[in-house]
Amino acid sequence: MLNPMDLLRSNLSRVRIPEPTNRIYKQECCISFDTPRSEGGLFVDMNTFLAFGKDCVGWNYDKTGNPVYLHIKQTKVLVPEDRPLKKPTLMAIGVDGGFDNHEPEYEETHSIVLLPDYVTLPFPSVELPEKVRLAVDAILLAEGAERKEQLAAWTAEKKEVSAYAMNLQQIDNGIMVPSSGWICSKCDKRENLWLNLTDGTILCGRKNWDGTGGNNHAIEHYKETGYPLAVKLGTITADLEGADVFSYPEDDSVLDPLLAQHLAFFGIDFSSLQKTEMTTAERELDQNTNFDWNRIQESGQEVEPIFGPGYTGLVNLGNSCYMAATMQVVFSTHSFDSGYYKNQSLKLAFEKAPADPTVDLNMQLTKLAHGLLSGKYSVPVAEGKDDPNATATTTKSKQEGIPPRMFKAVIAASHPEFSSMRQQDALEFFLHFLDQVERAHAGKPEADPARSFKFGIEDRILCSSGKVAYNRRLDYILSLNIPLHAATNKEELEAFQKLKAEKISEGKEVSSDEIVRPRVPLEACLASFSSPEEIQDFYSTALKAKTTAVKSGGLTSFPDYLVLHMRKFVMEVGWVPKKLDVYVDVPDIIDISHMRSKGLQPGEELLPEGVPGEEEEPNKPVADESIVSQLVSMGFSHLHCQKAAINTSNTGVEEAMNWLLSHMDDPDIDAPISEGGQNVVDQSKVDMLLSFGFQEDVARTALKASGGDIEKATDWIFNNPDASVSTDMDATTSENAPTAADAGLPDGGGRYRLIGIVSHIGTSTQCGHYVAHIFKDGRWVIFNDDKVGASVNTPKDMGYLYFFERLNS
């Protein structure tokens, strides 16, 4: 038997010294969520630089034969309780100058381990071969791939120095600003006051969407005078960097390096002022922690922590709560639980994975499923458990949660927005996720867990000729409008509007506990989806003319899991996004049996296929004038706006605007609209898409929608996997259209039970916070990033996405 050093020397050919371009994993196992702090530590393969926990490293040896590993183990060290806290200077967590995130300190030890017998040699040691010493030094010095992919530090956007600060004009008009007792010079507001740094006028700030805040006098003054900078009174202290300076032309909070002299001009001695007002950033934070925030997160409630299988929290990687909330609900479904946990072991997924398991979606989904559902990482970590001074009353149980870094890197690889650290829309992420899972199962759709969410939708169009057309498509979510006119508390709403008007006239603000929101029943939202709507200018192939038709919708199949998306975000006049402040009353059990579409009925006659003959009025496409007029009001030319509406099939203003912005430089943008409507599709481009394996009708539709650009057409096809022959409402679709049955989708009864809610707090989907509530083991549970506990007061009326599971009769 060789001694350990000879054994190591005999395996030196399997040791590599990492190059600067190599990705080195040393913070987390590629197959599980074990880290150097786990009981068995972490083993870094010194040939591939992949890391493995104690339970998984043997599988890697069996698969690769690589025997030499660097073992890294971290052990918590005691820190004196009286360690002084440094004051943060950066709005950041876990970076120098940022907030202390109270991370305990760890001591790290290293050794060389040889498999399969776990023969161990100490490191550092001068007796080790030079190649091994160089390789270990390079591994330990390198920035870990995990940290490179996702810097744990979250830094708020830094303020820029204003372009108007250095040469700011100040008017000597004799104004001297007192140190307190300020009032708006145009109304009686005494809060949210801004001092214009050019002329010394004190004016109130902007009016909030709910009527609170100021009366817009400060911004109106800028529009009249053009004086660019104002500072918020009450935020000026001896620490001038904390003062809230706003630049109107730059439309942002800015830095004014000369603020001290700009204030002195109006007699303000900043060293004596006390902070009495919140800065804009603090107010945003405060508004986010108001009623909605407290209610959805169940703040103030004694939430009892829950541990064990299925109750594992997810660490926030920096604005990743949209992903955490969605994945918690997804993995509470039987289809994903079976697909990636019950029916697939970590070992099996690793054996099937390519050489680098960190880039394999199946491996990382299986890793996430086992991390969330096994209970291995859902154990109470008593704060201060290693502190000999801790008592039973000072230790508080919580869990650390697992960081879904590798999963995020894989799922976001094909999506620039999800790979950023910015907040995202949970709905968009959910659809992108299901799309990726479906693609991964392209060869074996029967094994695809995403299918449990998929269903068919059918639109029935009744033409004034009495004939009908049926358009079918497949979808993962049912997106519902919220009809505010169906509110059940109209009397309370009217009383609140009167109270609000009175308060505003008195210069007072409405307190959050006085606000009354509309309450709309979910049945009204479902009814608005099914109810008939008129289509103007529908081209009837039976009448060979434009006419009015009536469209109604229904479902051709009922999925195992029905996801309802509440359209809380709407576009106001002037292209301003607004979140509807509304409650939707959602019952625990719903029955949508009446929403099943029955297809072509006896006695119904389909509209004839085909296009008008040459002697008749050609089917010249017509742009939706409401879309055109909105775009024209933004300053675009009428012809360009018509083309944008036609090329996006009159889908909506946003789609038309996006088309317009990406086609402004098209050589034929000023050419008149052809008789055939969208410019005739170039056959050579159709042939090119056919060579990629796409169908001709889909290729033509994609090229029309993309203005003839092949690259954009390819993207369009991938983003519209269910694209049928035509997205045009004028198309008639016969019985030959794909049905849910053809697609082999799940189907069953229409009774469903509510099992999950993803709620959103904040003014838009791109900011704020997401939280999940899930019905498990007979009770509601809140999943708020790494915090998991029994829900006391589940906010069922405040959801953004509702997940229902079909009840088998």
C-alpha cells in the first residue's frame, strides 16, 4: 500500500493549475447546497475546479475518476460582544462602507484529500509537490465563480453630481430663509417643502396618486422659471451629503458639491439645522412599508417559524424575491415535486448531466427541488447558539435558507433582464421559466411538468352574416381584467371620496387606515373574460366587406393547475403606468365549468376561408385609429403610426410603440401602405426561415410582425411558440385548428381549490417586493424570502397571481 505522499505523486497528472479564465467553484456544491460551513465541508476537484459536498463527492469520483480534491472547512469563531459597530457610509449591504450584516466570523482550514479512501494530507505543507502547492494557492486566491456570477453586495444607485450645480445662478433678492416655521408661498402646506436654490422660494412638493403629498407648486415654479435645483427643507443637517437635492431638468435626486455656499446665500447655517423631513429615498422606503407592505408580509403578527421538508426559505440574492415567491409555489405542485424530487434523485440528475453540471437546467432544477423539499436545510439556527453567554431567552430560532444562485444563472442565461440584479415581473419570470422547462422536454412532452399548467383558449367570433369563426391558442395563464364598476362596496367608496376631498381642501392628508379600496369579486373578473365584446371593422369573408362582429371567449381544456393573473397594472392617459388600488375577493373553491368552450355547434356555419377576389374591394388592412391617434399625440408621423398599428395587428399602443422605435430607420418607412397591407414578404427570407425548420405560414406571420427582419422574426417565433397561421382577427379558423386534445394536454372537471398566492407590494412590477402564501398540510404558510412561518392573516384579496389546483370529483 502506497503512503499518502506517494499516492498523491502517482496522481499528479490529474492535478491542474487553474488558468485565469477557468471558473473555480469553492463556495457551494454543484449538486446540493452544501458549503464549506456544512458538517462535511466542501471538496474542490483539482482537475475540473467544480465543488462537491461530502455526500456528492463520491459520485464525482465514480463519474470522472478524478481522485485529488482540496477540502475546505469553515468553523465559526466567537466574536466579542462589545465589538464596535462602524457607521455605514454607503447604501449597501456586505461591502466596505456599507451596513454591517452581522455576519459571524469563520476560521478556514484546508487539506488535500485523495479518493476513494479519503486519504488526507495537511495543507499548507512544504512536503507537498510544488504543482499541488501552486494549484491550491491559485484556487484559494481566485475570485469564486459563484461570487463573480452574483456579487452579494447590493448597492443602491449612486447619486450623480448635477450638471447645473457648479454654475448655478443665484438671484440676490433679499430673501433670508429662517431655520424653522416654513410654509409654502402659494398654499398653506407645512410639510414636503422645497427651497429653490436660484431664487430662495419655498414651495410644496408633488401630489401623490392618492391625493396626499403637496400641491405641485415647486415643479410648477420650475416650469415657469426654469430654475433647476431645489433642496428639501428638513433634510439639511451638518452632514450635507444626506440632504435631498432634486434636479428638475435631470428629473432625479442629485449631489450639489457647492450646497454649503448655495445655502449660505440665503442665510442658512446648515451646521445648526436638525433633520425633520424624510429624503425622497426614505419616503419611498416608508411608503413601501405602509399598509400593503405590512398586510402582505404580515408584519406585526407573531408569525411562528416552520421547519422541515417543504418549508425551506430562499435567500434573496439582491432583488430576487420575484423568483423566490414564484418557485416556492411551483414546487408545491405535484407535477414539479414528482418531476424533480420524488422521481429524480440528485445522483441520477448528476449522472445524466454534462461535464459541467452548473449549466444544466435539469441538474439545477433537481438541486433546487431537493434543497426546498427535502428539509435538509430547513433547520432552526439559533441566533447566538455558539455564544457561551447566550441564554434560552436570547436565542431566537430562524433558518438560513438556501441561495438559488446556480439555478438563477441557468434560467436567466437566455434572458438579459433576469440575469440582472434588478427587480422583475413575477408573471414574466413564471412564463419564461415554463417556456425553458417545456423546451428542455422537447423530445418527451409526456414527461414535461410544465404541461400541468397549459390549457386551450378559444375565441368565437359571430359575424353579422350569422356565420362564425373559431380562433384557438394555448396558454399557461388566464389574464383577467378587474372591472372596478363591479365593486361591491360602492357606498363606502363614495363616502371615502367625500372625506378625501374635504381633507385635501383643508390641506390635510388621508391616513392609511382611512383609505377605502374597491372590492371586486373574482366571479366578476372571470365573467369579464367570457362576456361578449364588439369588434368594429371586422372583415367578413361571407359579406366580403367590413362589418361589426361579436367576440366571446372560453377554455377548451381545464389544466391540472390554473393560474389567474390579475391585471393590476394599467396604462393611464399620457402613457403613465398605474397600479390599481383594489381588493379582489377570491374564494377558496371556484367552479369554472361554465367557461368551457364547446366549439362549432350543430346548425352553425363557418365563415368561408379565403380573401376577396380582385374585382372586389381588396383586403387593405386598416389601422386602429385609437392606437394611431395616441402615437400621433406623442409626436410621431401619421403614416408611421398607421404602419406600426398594422404591423402589430392592432394589438395595442405599447406593441405599436415598440415596433415604431425599432423600425424608424427602415428604408421603406415612408413608402405608402401597400394594398396587401403589411409590406409583401420577401420569399427568399421565407425560404431561409423554412431552412431553419419553421412552417411556412408561421414564417410569413413572423416576418410580417417583424417588418421583414430575419433575426427579429426568429425571436418572434420563439417568443410565440403557439403562433397559429395568423394572428389577424380577420382570419377564419376552421375545425382543423389545433385543439387541446390534439396537444395531449391534461383536462378534467372545472372545480378548483386555491393553493398559492404571489402578492406584490409597490407601485410597479419593476420595483417593490414579492411574497408567496401557500396552502400546505391544512394551513396557510407565508414564504418571504428566507423567512417561512404559519400565516396568521392571509391576504387572499391582495394577490397578483393566484394558483388553483383542480379538485378531482
